[in-house]
Amino acid sequence: MARQVSQQEIDTFVRRRGLFTRRQVLGGAAVVGAMALGGALDRLVLAQQVSEDTTRVQGGPASDVSKGRSQFEQPKRTVTTAYAGIPQISGTDQSQLVGVITPSDLHFERHHAGIPDIDPRRYKLLVHGLVERPMVFTLDDLKHFPQESFPHFVECSGDSSGHYRGLLETATIVDTNPLYSNSEWVGVPLEILFREVGAKKEARWFLAESYDGAAMTRSVPMSKGYDDGMLTYGQNGEAVRPEQGYPVRLLLPGWEGNINVKWLRRIEVSDRPFMTREETSKYTDPLPREGKARQFTFEWDAKSVITQPSGGMTVRGKGFVEVRGLAWSGRGKIARVEVSTDGGKTWGLASLAEPVLSKTSTRFRYPWFWEGQEAIILSRCTDETGYIQPTRNQLLLVRGESNYHYNGIQAWKIQPSGTVVQTYHEPPLQAALPTHLAGLWPLTPDCGLV
Amino acid sequence: MKGVEALLALALAGIALLATACRGPAGLPSPTQSNLLLAPQAQPTPVGPSATGPGYRGAYGLGRDATPEEIATWDIDVMPDGTGLPPGSGTPAQGATIFAAKCASCHGDKGQGGLPATSEVLVDTRPWFERGNPRPVGPRTIGNYWPFATTVFDYVRRAMPFDKPGSLTNDEVYAVVAWLLNQNKIIGEKDVMNAQTLAKVQMPVRDLFVPDPRPWPEYQ
């Protein structure tokens, strides 16, 4: 990566460290003026704010709350779907992020009735049903219990669902993996709460209900609560963000996003599931070929995606490219991530950033020398149960064009120009289908399969 | 950069270690017993008034007893056998008026959806699938994809209408549900929906739903 330093750069460096001549200052002002006239107003503004040599001036003052990110860093969520005019989804752009923790203000959002504004002093959690002691807990009560903390991913059940039908070449990671984020969560183990209220022996499921406008509900097996379920009030070192469920969110590590009920207000313990809307008509996987619907899919199967380079980015040129990405599994730790830079013909092992923890983002990195030719890059992960991330065709062959829980291998194509586009590395599925079914798969020209 | 990553790694390792350590405070179960705590039957050593007597509030003595009124106010869920259905009733004709006034602006006058585009299609009795075809052939609606009529009541009561969730009376919810079931050809136009009749409604696609058979390798 290193290169020789030019004489001009040395001159510039010397000039910056020394005194400007009057001619140099005037010349500089003329250049800035020309840029402004040319329309580069943004750059002019920045130029005024940024010191030419930060080692020769005092910087900004300390403050009680950070003014935010560097003015040069503007990562953003992408707001997408609105319901009745109110946006209810915003996606995380993982191509802008590094490491494994998603900054809390960039964690994706999916709401069913907007973000409720809850006064923590008035917050109460009701726990009742098949328990010895129906009880009410305040936020202070919950914070007083023994505490637990873990980094865990939350991924919406519908993340990547566009791949069932097929996505366009123009798709970026905000189109392919918008609804995946990873945080450190802090709270009370659910099993402590269950013991506190005396959950009865016949208890098998509990209902989790939200304070939001949909009073959203999901049924959860008690076993998950006893295993590793948590009531969380902390996220990445501070209170859970309002859009993530402030003040208390149910967190069921590794399970589909929707069941991690935000703004939790009630838990009802029962001997059977409640069959709420979100576990029957939604968040079930339609299997159109058989005319069936899969219910109670909780765990995310192992999944990975290359975040850099990814769709919409430009590889800066022939030479060294570090392929970077994220891998995760709802069933435990990531054991292995393989990367292919030739469309799946050959694979190499990526390095995994330590520590590799259960049900959380694992960052992988893979060194590559790009020769400047067209290349299709893929990642494929294996989790500690031995489960291998499937290809898209493998999923489609079994499920058909389903709706949720998509975890297929994601492919990016690097064009000779360096621009990266979304692609599918396998042949169109028609070829793979049994003959009597091939005609029943009406491929559309825009779906990316053809 | 390496230094920062190493620090983060240490921090995360610390988190992992802490999490695997003891959950109980002094006097409560020790780390060596922590595995036992995972079992539902395991009982902690009680502190406070008495393990069985009145006033016992668990090992930590936190929280307070819920009042019957609190529970009654919040316990609005309805189960497939009808548990939780409130008094009240409604007919498809009554529901038609309410739907036109409070629902049709999003869901269309016939429940066909699409106003705005993201609103749900509520009425369509044709199957959303075609056996052998891997691509769905139509929208999934109350008529062809909702396995329990009680869920419609539960959901409408808690979450609809979108701009005023929870504002319908129980009679209004019964009526809207009756209209939706009638439009989907599941009940007759004179059928009255109440706690008894709604619990008996058999949805045509009840058997569509199968529990997820995983984990097992589904595609080999």
C-alpha cells in the first residue's frame, strides 16, 4: 500500500509546519474562492472549520455530551416501508460499519405501531397466569435483580426476504441485509423472574405483550426463558434506545427479531401457545408448493454476508482487497467462515475476530489480491452444530418462494471497473428443478435469476 | 487500531466471563449451583417472611402483588378455545357499517387492501398457493391464511384501527369480525358473533399450519 512521497507533498508538509508567506495565503484564498464559485460550497464550509494543521492550534472543548460523530462520518439508517403514512422500518447499512457492535442509533427498526414514549417512573411489568404469585415489577425492581449481559444479534424474521423472489443488480446491503444489528444487552435473566413469581410446573408457554399501539404479542416457550431469555434494560452501555424497546425489551438470544418484544408490559404464563396474529398469519413461512405454512420457527439458521466490498461500493483498484463480513448463528458459535472469490469454485478460510461468542456477530476477514477481472465473491459459514449456510437454490428448492427466515449465501459481483453489484452465483433454478416443475416457475426478467 | 481491537476483544471476553459466572448474590445459590437454576423445578433458598406464608415474594423480595383489577384491565388476550372472549355480540350487517367508517380508508371498501399499498388484504377466499407451484399465486388473507377466528378478534381489538388502536367497543369488534368472516365466506350473513359462537368458528385453513420441523438439514 505504501508509495513514494512526492517532492510536492514534502513541500506541503514543510509549509504547514512553518509559516505561510503572504503570497501563499492569498493564493490559497483564491483557490478556495474558485472552488466556491465552482459550486463546491460544502468543501468551502469544511475548509473553514478544519484547521490546516491541528498540531498548531487548540482543539474543541470537552463537553458533558459528545457532539456526535466526526463531521466527516455520516452513517445513516435507510427508512423504507411506511404504513398509513408512518415509517415503520429503517435498515442498518452494514457496509458503513466496522467491528461487531452496531451503534445503538444505527440499530435497525421495525415497529408495528410506532415508538411509544414511556415514562420509566410509571413503567410496570405485570406477570401473571400459571404462577403462584401474580406480581407487578417496576423498572427499579428489575434493575435490582441480579444482572446479566451478553452481546447478541437481533435480526428481523423478514431480513433478506427479497432473495426468495430475487433482487436486482442495483441492490446494496441495505436491500439484502437491512434488518440485522448486534448489541450488548444488559438485564435480568428470565429464569430468575419465573422463580420469583413461582411459575407452575404445567407452564409451557408465556405470552409477551408490548406497550405499543398494537399491544403486540408473541407466545414463547418457557424453556427459552429458562435457557437464556432476558428482560433487558441496557444496550451498548446505556439504557435501551426508545426505538429498541425502552425501558424494557424481551431478548431471546438467536431468535427471530419479532419475538424479542419491545416495550414489554405483560407476561402471561400458560400451558399452551396463544396463537397471536404475529405467530399465525405473520412470521410463519408459507410453503407454496405444498400449500403449508411453517409455524414457530424461532432460531436463525447460520448466516453470513460480506459487508465490504458490497453492492454499490467501488473497489479502489487492482491489488490488495481485504474481504470483510459478518457471520452469526441462532444456535451457537460460528465455527468457520469460508470465502470464495471465483463464484464458488474454490473456497478459502477467513480469519475470525476473537472472541467468537454464541448467538452474536462474528467478524471475518479474508485477504485477497484482485487482478482487476470480473469476480464473484461469496461467504459461507458453518456454526458449531455443523450446520452449513445453504445456497439460495437449496432454500428455494425446499421452501419455494417463501417469506421469512432467509439465510442463503449472498453473492457480490465485482466488475472490471471496480463497481460492486448484487448477483446470484448459481444457475437459474429452472435448470435445477425436476422437469415437471420447471414450467411452473414463472421467472420474471427483473428478478435477477435470468 | 490493533490496540483498540485488542481492548474490545478483552471487553467482550470479560462480558462472556461475567455472564458465565454466578447469578446469585451473597447468601443465594453459589456459582457451582448455577446449572441447577436453569431447571424449572429448582427452587431458590427463600429469604424474607416465609417460604409459603402470605407476604412471600420470591427470593429477592422485589415487586408487589398484582391486584385483580390490574390483571383484568390488561389481560385482553383471546385464545383459540375462546378463553378471554368478552361479553358482547355483533353481526355482519353491523360490522359493514363500522368497517366502512373506520377500516375501509386503508383496507378498501371490500377489504381488498391497497390503500395505501402496504395495507393488508383482508378478504380473498381463493388459495394463495397452487400445489406444485413454488411461487405464491395470491395474497394471504383472513379467509385463506388465518387458522383461528379468535385471533382476528384478539388482533382487531388490540391493534386496530391503525390511527386509534384499542378504541372499538367489544360489540364493535364482534361486528367487524363477523363482517370479515362473512366476506370470506366462513359464516353466514345472519350469523351473530359472540363469545360462544366465535369460539366455534372453524377456519378453512386450520390444517395449513405445521410446526417447524427443524433443526434438521432441510436441503440435502
